[in-house]
Amino acid sequence: MLTDPTQGATAPTVPPAPEPLPEHQFETVRHMLFGTLIGVQLTIQELHSKHYAEPNDWSKPISTGRPNEVMAILTKKVRVA
């Protein structure tokens, strides 16, 4: 005797959709470094070694008008929530 394979079978269950991840709030911050050219460059390299920012994300050194002093600026988005 043959039986109907669909008889008594239940429909395949679909797992529920995962809950959406919470929205994160971001804030733009600016970091400014002042010092000699070598001091600014070494600090940028140190922050890069700590995986904080890529060296190319910083501005080119800008003269401040003071002898032997430059500044570099980094604009970065940080998560605040």
C-alpha cells in the first residue's frame, strides 16, 4: 500500500529574521597636532601603529607661522552610542 508523502507533513519552518542591530550615533571630532615637523610625523606614526588613524587621513603639515612649528589635523568620526 502506498502512502502520500505529503500527508501529515508539516511545512518547513523559516527561522525568524534577526533583530536589527541598534543604530549607532557618530560624532565628528578633530585632532590637531602642533610641534616640529619630525615630532608631528612621529606622533602620526605612533597613532597609526595603535590602529587609531591612517597616516594619509591627516592633513599635510601646515606652518603655524612660529619658527620650526607645524600643525596637522585629523577629522574622524567616533561612535558615541
